[in-house]
Amino acid sequence: MSWIVLGRDKDDQEGKQFMWLNGAAGCGKSAIAQSTVESCIEQGLLLASFFFNRSDATRNHVGSFVATLAYQVYYAFPGTEVQTEILSTIKKDPLVFKKTLQEQFTSLLVQPLRTHFSKDQSAQLRVPFLIVIDGLDECTDRGAQKAILTGLADSLRNSNLYVPVFVVSRPEQEIKLSFGSKNLKDMHTTLSLDLEDGHEADSDIRLYLFDRFAQIKDDFDNLTAGRKLAEDWPGDKVIWTLVRNSSRQFIYAATVIRYVESPRHRPDHRLEVVLNLRPVKGEHPFAQLDSLYSMILESVLDIENVLRVLSLFLTGRHLTFSAIETLLSYDEGEVEALICDIGALVRVDKSLHTGQLYPRFLHASFREYLVDAARSKQFHIDVDCTIIRSITLVLQYLASCCSSSFNPVSTTAYIAKSYFHEMQSQMAQRTGQITISLELRQSVLSFPLKEFLEPHSTPTYEYRQLLEDFITPFLQIMESMVIIDPTLSYIQDHQLGILRSVLMQQLYRYFNDDKQALILVLFHHLGSDRFVPLVDDNTGRFYFTCSSLLLPGWVQGDILSLSRIWYKQNHLHRANVYHRFVRQLLRDIQAGQTTEYALGPIVHERATLACFKELAKLLPSLPPEPFVIYDAEEGDHRISWFCEKRLFTDNFTENNMDADLVFDALNGDFEWIFERSEGPIFRDEEFQFFLLGYLIFLLPRCGRSDALVAACKHHDRLLVFQYDCFPVRARELHEEIDRYLERVESPNMIPVVTPSLSVLSGKKGNTIY
């Protein structure tokens, strides 16, 4: 109103002649336009307005636009030069309404007003006139939309007359381009109703719903002689649900209210229909909203490709425009151009971090509309078909990338793989509804798995990313396909045979390196003993204890990502299907391969030596007064290393004790770890705690090795002095070392060159007897 009355904008700067109020469909633009007109009338401000309406044949075109404005201008200035000049113009040129819009504006609006106000000196102190144009996007002739704006701009620019023009519309492409053109760029200011402040918008909608539901309840209770509505109906929970569904747009909330307040039905029953708690009978609660969506989609020029793009947006939460263009083989910028016709429903946002463009649905109910065939009819998007088609598209894209030039960790590749996993998860959830297309069968069967993996076998990080982000969902997709159609097992058998041969070559690397042998052995035995546990991180995830958090630098050689296995508490995580496959490979090696490549004593010896070497590195760095964790059940001092949240227990209040959970892999259950609350947790202690347990587990599985015998004797002497914080584990390891030495050594004592702590660091050793 300051802009209208004083010619100033909200920042008290000199106002531009045009103000463009824009926003999504149903956000309240027309309500604001109507309120503005009413406020101007109350204040005695002169104006002319035109409200376009796509569904009204008399108001969805430009034919009567200037004539309507001229009629209002005529009656706003009775007995003045305005009326005289308008009548004179029409009398001189009866075909004036057939001329260009700019000519009509100049002769019928601008010139009469300029003549009048040039003689009225008092008008210089106020805004002479206001023009309001609402729903410009609903003018079906898009060329006319541009002509209206540019025609008005050119007429007013040369008139020396300040006539504010208030334009209200959705942010459609033609209108955006017009306001960005040289004709209007410096003549307009923009006010957006995108409602970025979600909290403020939600609060407004909640207030509206709360007020209207209270009114509906009072009206119903006063009229009915039967059962009244509950005192707190509909309740805060329901209102907040409706607020969330509104997506910051008032049209959803207003549609709900119009449906619920029907005088022929119980309001609580109608509200239950809205919340999908009661079947729809008769009119659908969102019929009016659906009509709006259908009207917008009907105006789209290339609806087939727009729906194709929307289907991918619907199923993929993180897809960018460039990723869509890659998958659909579109040219750069084509997706943005396609969806410009539905700017009132889908907004284009830009990532601050990557600069990538991505879509944002402005209405949550628009998603529901698209996937409901009864509501969207010819615009329906079949989610099941979209999932199958999307998986096929990603496979076809990745199949075309089988070369060393393909970067598997690039942004586009990452998005494609993430989307692939997302589609796989949805496919697994809908196995009872989905039909496998012939195109998907062929894409899975012919996917060049070996050629896809081999070019990236040298950079370990890239290879691991492919295994985790592509191979894992690929295996799960084949599992889902067999569940849906068991006759497709031949596709799974074919690809598993290829994957087996590829991974087998990588597995052999682990047998010839101590550190990698330890990872391999722990992976193979994971969960089989309490000394090789999965550890809870207090979020419901269980991590392999031989992870990068415990073995920094080791993972670099872990090309098969064996140290990154993890589970979720209630279901297996996506990594599990891949690691199950690798475990089966190890069982096959154990059963049919030579001793050199079996998980026998030699590999366990390598793994044990790796543990001893790591212990040697840790001993000098251990704190003089180690932090103590006590296991009440075992009588052992321990570390609980992932658990950040402390669970208070009444049994230990006197000693100020807290409790954590550690997963007992042997019993498949949790055990409590009680911890003193004072002092820090030292990472070296964590590592030492697990290494002692690994050695206790590994030694009985080792054969005779001079290096291992020497390491055992050296560390057996240190156990008494260095492991005060874990006395139970130190005692068990001491006993295990004695048993190992007794088993592998001959009765006659012979000199053994044993590496001391300095030897394990690369220096000279000592001889002991």
C-alpha cells in the first residue's frame, strides 16, 4: 500500500512503476489482489482492475481486456476530460479495439489520464490512478501476456505519468522473461509468495485451520440434536498433519475446510475422508485442487516429456537436472525448459554447494495427485513402471561408461548410483506389485560387469565405491527379480559367475599381506565369537570392529571393502548382500582351493603377527593412568568406544557409574558395560582392548611359525607389566600363549631369535632362551 499511495516500496526507496506479485498456485495471490482493491476503494483511491480466469471464456483472453479497463477509467472520472477524450477516440476510430495493445493503452488509458492530470495540480501530490491485473498467467494466449506487459511499459514510459501497475500471476516462463527484458527490467519490483519462512507460513495456516474448525464445530453442535463433536475436535495432532500436508500453501487448507464444512454431512466423517481414515463416497475432498492441477498440466506444450521428467522427480529425492538429462539423453538445459510451464507447481532451486539445479514440488498434494490414477486420469504416473524404467536407465547409462575415462566418484556418477540404490530399495518394497519388463531383463543380463569394474581396480577408493554403491544394489535387484519371477534365476546365475571370477582375483591379494590377512580373517569370523564382535554405536548400527576407525591407513589396501561391513538392528543393511556373497566365496576357497589360498593356519599366523605388531606400536603411547571401564559380568576392564549416549542405572548410583551397550556376537545379544564417568576415553586403549581379544581368538588357529613364536615370547613377558587396565584379557592371552608355545615347540629348548619391541619397529633384535 505504501508503494501504491506514496510511490515508495517497503524499503522506502523510490518505487518502480510495476510491481509483480508472484507465487505458486493456491498460495493466496488473488486473495491479496482482491484485498488490495478493496483497501484502495475504502481509501478513495481510483483504480481499474481485470481478473483473468482460464475457466471463464469471457476472461481467459485479451479481447476485452483494454475495453474493460477503459470502461472503469471512464466511470472513475465523471464529467472530466477523461470521459471526453475516451469517447472522442472511439468515435474517431471505431476499430481502435482492433489495434495493437500498446496503441489501445496509449489512446484509451494513458493519454486521457495525462490530459486530465496535467490540468489538476492537486493530483501531483498523490497517485493519480492504479491498474490491477490479476491472474495474468491464466490468459491462454502466452504471446498476449508479453504484449500486455511490454505495451503498458512502453505507453507509460513516454507519458511522464506515474500510474502504478500491480500485476499478480504465477511465475510462468513468458512472464518471467517479460519482466527480465530491457523494456521492464528497470521499471518493476518483485514480491514473491514462495513462503521461504516455513515456520511463519505454517503458523499462519495453523491459525486459519484452528479458527475455521472451531467455527465448524460450533455451527454443527448448535444445529444437531444427535451426537456432538468431541470437545477438543479435531485435536492438535490432526491440525499439524494438515499443516504439513499444506506445504506452506493456503489452497490445501482452504480446500479441506470447504469439504469438511458441508452442511449435509458430519464434519468428523468428512475430515476422516481427508485423512484417508474413511473411504471416499461421492465427491472427492480434493476435487477442486485436482481441477487446478489438471488445468495447469493441460496448458503444457510437451506434456509427454514433462510427465517423463516428473516421474523421475517423484521417485528420486536427490536427482538434479543434469542427472535427469544424462539418464534421458537430453541436451543440457532441456529439463529446465520443459518444466517452465509448470512453475506454479514445481520450483527450480540451486544448490549453494554444487551449483546444481534441482526441482522442488511446491505442493505435497501434487505428488499424491500424480500417482493416483482416479484423480490425475491422463496425467497419471505409474510408480511401479517408473521404478523399473529408472533402474533400466541407470544400467544403460553405466553400461556406456565402461572405460578408464569414466570417473566413478564424479558428481553425476554419484547421483546416478545413489538414484540406482534408491530405486532398488523401492523395488524391494514393492515386489508383489512390480512386473519385470523385457527391457530390464535384457539390461541386467547384458550388463558388462567385468568391463565395468576392471578399469578401476588400481585406485582402491574408486573400486570400493563401485562395490558399495553399484554392485550391492545390483545384487539386490537380481534377488528381487528372482523373487518376482523365479524363471529369471538364469540372469542372476550368469552375472554372479562373472562377479565371482572378478572378485576372486582381488581376494588373493589378502593372503599375502599381514594387515590384509587380519582384515580377511576377522571378516570371515565376524560374529562367531565374543572376541570378534560387532559393536553398537548407539544408533542401531553395528560396525565391524576392524574398521578404518581402528586401523587407520589399513583400509587403503582393503580393495574389497571387507572392513566396512555393517548391519542395522532390525534389518540387514544394503552392504550385507555383497558381503554375504564374499563370505560364500571364502567358503568356496576353503572347500576347494589349495592350502596356500585357504583360511588355514598360514593366514591366521599372518593375521596374528599383524596384531602383535600393532600392539608393539601402542605400548609406548598408552597413558600412565589409563581410563578404566569395568565389565561387571566378566570382572574385566574394558572400553566401550562408539557409545556416546550414557544410560543411567539405579544399581550404580552410589559409585557414580553409567552403562553402555556392546553387542555380544557369540550370543547374539547385548551385554552391559559399566563405566566410571570421570576421565577421557583414549583411542589407543580401545585398539588395545580389541587387539588382545583378537589374539586370544587367533592363536589357537595358528600353526608353527618362528616369527610368531618369537612374538609370543616377547609379548608374554610384557603382559605382566603393560596390561594393567585389562587384567582378565591379559591373563587369558598369557594362558593362550602358553598353550600355543606348548603345542608348537619341541621338548628340547633351543635358542630362538625373538624380535624385541625395537625389532618390530625395524631395529635389531635380542636372543632369548
